[in-house]
Amino acid sequence: MNQFKRKLSSDDLLEKKTTKKLRNEFDQFMTCFEDLSNELLFEIFDYLDGYGLYEAFSNLSSRFEQLLYSSSVLFKILCYLIKLDEVFNIVKQF
């Protein structure tokens, strides 16, 4: 069976090395969500409402707890809770 295999040319070897090198470089750039900077996390938080923020990040780690209780994010969460309380009061009236 080995007699039917073609031999690798120098181009094939170079391509194989390049692919492996690129794969290794790509693996080094991969990161965890927790590795993102606070500034970038605040940008992401801008796209979520108060409920989504609290549900997604409230029990992950102490760092995320601190981010949630920063002034701008906490304000967003409190606004959501106030609106939710208003809805409950309206529903109770009926």
C-alpha cells in the first residue's frame, strides 16, 4: 500500500509547516471573556438591559460583581428594577 502514496514535495512540506505555524499563532491569540478589559466590558454592557446584565454577570466572580456595582451599570440595573416595581404595582391595581 505504501508504494501508491506520493512523496511530499518541498511545497507540500512548506505548506504543512506554515499551516502548523498559523495554527499555533492563532491559539496564542485566543482569550477568555474574563481577560477582556473593564472598558471593553462596559462597552458590551451598553448593549444589555438591566435585567440581562444582572442575570448574566451577577454570580460569575468578584470582579464582575464589582463591575455591576459601578455607578453607570448599577444605575441601569436600578432603573430596570424600578420599572419592574411599577409594573407590579399596576398589575396589583387590576
